[in-house]
Amino acid sequence: MATNIKPKTIFTGDNLPIMRGINSESIDLIYLDPPFNSKANYAAPIGSVAAGAEFKDTWTLDDVDNAWLDLIETKYSALNRVIHAALTNSDKSYLIYMATRLLEMKRILKDTGSIYLHCDPTMSHYLKLIMDAVFGKANFRNEVIWRKYGGHKNTARRKFTTENDVILFYSVGKTYNFNPVYRPLSEQTIKSEYKHIDENGRRYSIPRGRRYRQGIVKRVYLDTHPGVAIGNLWHEKELTMQGRDDERTGYPTQKPLALLDRIIKVSSNEGDVVLDPFCGCATTCVAADRLQRNWIGIDISGKAAELVVERIKADQGLFQEIVARTDIPKRTDLGDIPRYNAPQNRTRLYGEQEGYCNGCGEHFQMRNLEVDHIIAETNGGTDHIGNLQLLCSHCNRVKGDRGQEYLISRLNKD
């Protein structure tokens, strides 16, 4: 399915309603570096390029969270069980926040698509289970260990220092894009195994068992060797931010371009669509642009829209036609669908709900039930039958133009 978003678009706003407005199966690759539930608040220092960018990474469980959990329970029992396994209310609130967004990411990814979730040991164990529940255990590909620092940080006193983050790599299905990455052979390997030089100055080795009849020797040339395939331990110094002053924006959780270059090269091709729903200082967008990928970025802070323009211009030395939006996009993949309150929708929903209000649970005759959206139109909800329900007049008035999670939280309070 073609995407309904123009390439090189940066959205400012909550990524959940924005993703709800993106066509299903239209994204090739998602990289996300969300909050980690670190119990800390982050802000870029005054005077830095990213000054003004800040976010709060502290979570508390509220009535709306519990309402979301009720909605998840009705459709995603495995996901519900994982969230209930959280040991604290803060962890549960964070997982509800992530689960609702990962469900949308699964919907908008192509069946050949991939997703990389960047996290740290604070919640990586829970997020692995959330990803298993959303994408399926069979579609887990790798847990990448990324060494953040180029040198040892001597800060721990009664535990080992933490030098790595975790990147969880999943595909949507069995068929997905994967372009292996290789690092050059070491000098020691070259000297010991490719010690022969032919008449043209090319190095080669003679593998054991490669001598054939009439004394013909099979040669393996160094310049045809791709190198050593890179595994899931990413520790190269060039993948860290150390010494990369030319890249630094001051954004508190900035990742190096080289790290995103690798992910994008491995799991996408030129012309593919890359999405970063927590794009922060826009590193994913910059890396995707230089690699000739189409990209979409979303961030709650308007600073990201400024940074992507500044960084791409600085990176490539020319102005790019970048679209900045604050609205919620409209899906174009649903075809011709009737207006939400069409008679056929009312009749179908009455049968599916067996005459019960989807709010208070009371039984009514059809004429006393009203068609309403589960996800509000203002939050990316559509008129598709899957987003519709029947409510009694009282529940519909309580809910208003808000989402179903608000109604549930109000009913639970009462």
C-alpha cells in the first residue's frame, strides 16, 4: 500500500493520533528511541543547537491508563498479560503507553517491514515481552548490544558500569529486507592467510583442500572477500558519539548518525519509507535522507522540525524541500466507506453488540442506541466499522468528542 504522507515530512505532536492517520502497510522500516522510564527529566542545555527541547521520563498510572488497559484486554489478551506482569504502577503506565503505539506501528508496517526499538536495561526485559506479544515471538530477529561509549566510564561503585543500550530487532513476517554488513579483515588475518601475491600485485590465499588435478591451485583473492559479517555486538568506536563534536546538537539522548546509517542500510533499500515516531533531534531523518530513503519523522517537540532542516542543510550543503505539519493525516487506504451513522452500520453493530451499550453495558432497543467512534476523529479515528460502536445517549454525552478510554475511566470513577 502506498503511503499517504509526502516524503520528507516532519510532524509535531503526539505520535499516536498521527500514526493512526497513516495508511496500513505503507512503511518499510521503523526505528524508535522512545523514553525509557528512567525516572529522569531531560532538557538540552541553553546555548546548544537543540536548546528548548525537553521531555519528562517519569510515569504514573492514572484512570485513562487503566481504561486503555481495559481496551487492550478485549482485543489483545497476550499483551494484557504482559502489562499486568509489571511490578510497579509506573512500569505499568509506561508499558500501556508503549503498547498502544506499537500496535499502530505493527499496522502501518508492510508485511516485509522491520522495526528496531532502542531501549536500555531499565525496561528492555518488559519491552521484549511487549514486542513478542505485538509482533510474535517467531518474528524476533536479534537483540543488538550497542556500546554507547568509546572508552570505559568509571562511575559505578557497587556494581558494574553500564556501557551499552539494547536494540530489539523484529520483522513483521518471515520475508523481510536484510542487507548484511561486513567489517574489513584484520591486518593479522590478511598477513597470515593472504600472504601470497600474484604477478599483478593481488593478494590471495590457498585454502586447504583446494589443490586440484594436474597441480592446479585454487586461489581466493583478498579483494573479492566481503570481510567479516557483523553480528549483534556493535562496539565499533565509529558508532559512538565520542569525539563527534560536529554532530552534537545538545539534545540529551542524541544517537550517532553512523548507528542509524547501519540500521537503515541493513533493513531498507533506496526509495523505501523510513519512520521515526520519536525523532528527537532528527538523526534518523538525516541518515535516511543522505541514504536516499523517503522519511517521516514525528516528535512532540517542535524543536525537531527546526533541527531536521538545519542538520540536513549542514550535512548536504543544500536546502531540502521538507514538509512540517501539525495536523493529523487522513488515511486513503479505506476506500469508499459510509458515514459513521449510516443505517447499515447501526444494524450491524446492534447485532455484534447484541443490543448492549458498549459503555455502561445496559441493554437497549436499537432506537435508543447511538453510533459513535471508539477512537475520536480528533485523535485519528476513522469512520471504518472497526472504529465504531453503539452507546446509549447518556454514555455518548459523557464521552463527547473524546476517545473511548475517557468514557471507561469516567464510568470506572462513578
